[in-house]
Amino acid sequence: MYSPGLEGVVVKETRICHIDVENSKIYYRGYDLEELAARSTFEEVAFLLWRGRLPGRSELEELKSELRRGRRPPKHVEYLVRAAPPSAEPIDVLRTAVSAMAWGEDLSDKSPEAELRRGLKIAAAMPYVVAAFDRARRGLEPLDPAEAESHAEYYLWALRGERPSGREARAMDVMLIIYAEHSMNNSAFTAVAVASTLADMYAAVTAAIASLKGPLHGGANVDAARMIEEIGDARRVESWVDEQLAKGRRIPGFGHRIYKKGPDPRLKVLRELAKELAAERGDFRWVEIAERLEEYATAKLAAKGVYANTDLYAAVIFRYLGLPVDVNLPTFAVSRVVGWIAHVLEYRQANRLIRPTERYVGPVGLKYIPLEERG
Ligand SMILES: CC(C)(COP(=O)(O)OP(=O)(O)OC[C@H]1O[C@@H](n2cnc3c(N)ncnc32)[C@H](O)[C@@H]1OP(=O)(O)O)[C@@H](O)C(=O)NCCC(=O)NCCS
């Protein structure tokens, strides 16, 4: 069977995430994502995705304190992050840092407990790594706001150097929940493909970050942020979109391999969140651009099965939260790492080396001509 882009190919059975395209619903372990976004926390969702059930109170506390304890990465990783040139892309620094977290650790134990422990270590340290690099390139010392209660609060605080408001911390928490998992996307598949060789969790997550970087995947959230900045005013949306399409370019934050009949179900939550943040700041400029874009570009592209995706409003939300544009992408990784870990653990339960095949369409039997006769 030949399926370009592996479209429609089932690589594993899963209990992690169900996307009900018909009814525009996403479920994490059977729970409606909209309800999780409204009522739970990132830490609770991490437990749910990893363990398959919601945590009890003490289990949640334990996970939270494990994440808190792991916030500072090993010393050599701190040095590495601070040695990166300011021109480095934050996603590349994060990828290298996660890879280096493997250094010095005995990786022979590949049991689910050992791999989850590694996953937790990576997830816990990611906010510090991203924030420390962003501050270092601005000539600032890293921060470790140890008293920050949640992962989301810690991340925002470490990045910005000031305690976020309750609404801001909650907005980041919702972003981390929404981005945490989305079935067999390219980075999840990459993590699983690497893990299927029995390479360790550090290797799988490093590869997944590399996959996330591409503009057809996570990189679109940076492109969407740049687009919104470039447009600058909702009144310019139409002319900007027309110009891009006339040049044959794609509009970032639009289109999805799965959602061809309607918008991404997560959009509703994100649109509302963007509006709430706009109201808190008394600055509606960015959300107005996104809404106008959603309306106008959808009218132009829906016939091709192209609708707005999460990156459109994520760009607006991260802007209101004060993130530098290129930090949007590692922020996606700070969240999605939870899903990658869940997929690796699930796949390993019935591991089989991923090794697809291809159809050879080139020539055979060519006559070898010695170099000196080739001219
Ligand atoms: C995500 C994406 C790669 C999905 O691609 P896909 O399922 O392979 O869809 P295709 O590339 O087959 O696109 C189908 C048609 O829609 C068009 N299209 C897809 N996304 C588009 C976009 N964002 N803007 C304009 N046109 C788009 C394609 O050009 C193609 O048109 P054609 O048939 O005239 O050639 C694609 O929509 C995209 O590049 N989006 C922009 C980047 C982005 O936001 N990525 C984040 C995804 S979560």
C-alpha cells in the first residue's frame, strides 16, 4: 500500500487521544478536552495522559512536587544553554538541551517506570531551559522563581521576570492543556519511530522537538505570530491575504491534515481565551486581526478544505502573554512533551520496530563507468 505522507495509515492502537471530527470534539483518555481546559490543570492532564486516569489528590501533589524538584536541569545543561549564541533559535537550544540531558545517565533500564522518570525530568526542566536562554540572549541572569506554584506560573515568571496575574497564569495553563496532545501528529510519530528502536526517552523527545520545528507543524505558530505582527491592523487583513494567495503562498495558522470539513475543535476555547486576555489588557488589536483573518481566509479557502487551526489564536494569546515571537515554538514543546511521552510509553507496551518500506522507481543494471572515463 502506498500512501504519500502516510495519510490514513494506522501505526498503533491507542487509548490516549480521540479526535471526533464529525462532532468537532477531542478527548484525552475519554475526557472532553473542552472540559479539561475549563476545569483541570496542566499537571492533572499530564498525569491523565501518562497514567490513563485522573489523579487522586495526593497523586497530583506528588507529581507537582516532582515537577517542581526537577525545574533546574543538570549543571552541564545550564552551561550549554548559556553558551548558546544570542542568534540561536530557542527551539534549537531546547532540542540540544534535551539531548544533553542524557549525558552521564545510565540509560540501560528501558522499563516504563525508568522511561517515565526520564520523561518527567525532561518536562520539568523545559520551562527553565527556554526561559534561561531567552533571558541570556537579552543579557539577563536566569531566574528560578521557586515559589511559583504551577508549571504555567513558573514558566511565565521565569520568562518575564515578574509574577503573572492569576488570569495570565491560567491562560498559560489552558494553552499547555490544549497543546499537550493531538493524536498521531508528525512529532508524536517521530517520537514513537525513535522509541521503537529502543532508543531512550531523551532520544525520542529530542527527535520530536526536531520534527515540531518545521513550519508545516509547530513552526506555524511562529509564522502566525509574524503574520499578525506584519498585518498590524484588522483593516489590512483582506489586502494581505489576497496578496499572499496571489503569490501562491500559504496562510500560516490555516489548514490541517485532519480538519478538512470544518475548523479545529480547539479553536473555540482559544478564541474565547484570546478575547479574555484582550479585555484584561484593554487591547483588542491582535484578537481583532485574528478574527478578521479567520473570517476572510476561511471564506477564501474553505472550498479547498482549509480552515483556521490552533496556531492562529495561540499566536494572539502568546502575544498578550508577552512571549517573544520565537518563544511560541518551544512553548508548544513545553506542553506537547507530555503527549510524546504518553505515546512512547503506549507504543512500547507492544513494541515493534517501525520500518516502513518504499517503492523503488529508479533504474537498475546501469553500467559502471570508471571515473577517468567520465570526463
Ligand atoms: C497543515 C498543512 C501542511 C496540511 O496540509 P495537507 O493536508 O497536506 O494539505 P495540502 O497541502 O494537500 O493542501 C490542500 C490544498 O489547500 C491549500 N492549502 C493548504 N493549507 C493552506 C494554507 N494555509 N493557506 C493557503 N492554502 C492552503 C494547498 O495549497 C492545496 O491547494 P491546491 O489543491 O490548490 O494545491 C497545510 O494546511 C499548511 O501548510 N498549513 C500552513 C501551515 C500551518 O498552519 N501548519 C500548522 C498545522 S497545525
